[in-house]
Amino acid sequence: MIFEIAHLQIKPDTHAAFEAAVAKAVPLFQNARGCQAVHLERSIENSEGYRLVVSWATLEDHTVHFRNSDAFPAWRGLVSEFFAAPPQVEHMHTVLTGF
């Protein structure tokens, strides 16, 4: 399993609208090939900072299949107006658990 972690910085005073837009976008991820889970986290220290964490079966499910699907521009269409800066995306995999 691969974790896509998108670091999102949104415009001030748009939290409720941004979170509502992400909620509308959840089915785009749920219906995507290889998507296993999606959740949104908001920073405590930086109130405009969010992390979108998506679990994918493979890296290609995100980088090839999702990004080349109609769901990707639909996702960006719902949320991009709230971005204060371009998202920073990284992919992670678990190397140690059990603590």
C-alpha cells in the first residue's frame, strides 16, 4: 500500500467551504481504481494547513490511473480555488509498525 500525502495550504477564512468541497470530492477517490481510503487532516499549529492522505494499492493507481482519469480534473475543479499555494505531494510506504 502507498500513501499519497498532499500538503495543502488554503486561503484564510475559507475552511468551511474548503472542507465542504473535499467532502463532495470523496466519491471521486472512493470510485478510483486502487483507492483504499481517504481522509483530511487540519493542522493545529497552522490553521490554514491541511494534509490529504489517500491510501492507494499501488503508486500507479495514483500517478497514472487517477491522474489520467476524469476524476482528477473534477477533484481539482472542486478545491483549487481554495489553494493559497500549489499542493506539495509525496508518496510514502510503511516501513515499521507496532509501536
